[in-house]
Amino acid sequence: MPKLKTNRAAAKRFRKTAKGFKRAQSHRRHILTKKPSKRKRQLRAPSMVAKQDLVRLEQLLPNH
């Protein structure tokens, strides 16, 4: 049986934690001058992956 391969794109986007996987928020890359400070501040905090997506993420990251 072949080795299980990690999806490298997913490995760069998600980090395994004790409670699941954390992910970064979108909309923080460019055109930041027109966005309010409150919105940028709230986008700073990492979010957790939804429980509906955990099965797919565990398939993409079998070794994590």
C-alpha cells in the first residue's frame, strides 16, 4: 500500500490545534485603506474550521 500524501496547499493554510484546525481570515491582503479599523482588527484573529469541513480536512492532512 502506498504512503499517504499530505496535500501541500492545505498544509500551508491550516494548522492543527488541540480543538481542531485553525485557519486565517480572508480580506486582509490588500485594499486595506478603505476598510474600517474595527473590521481589520476583527480579521486579525484566527478562526476555527467548521465541523462540517473537518472530515474533508482530515483526508487532505492525514499525517497531522
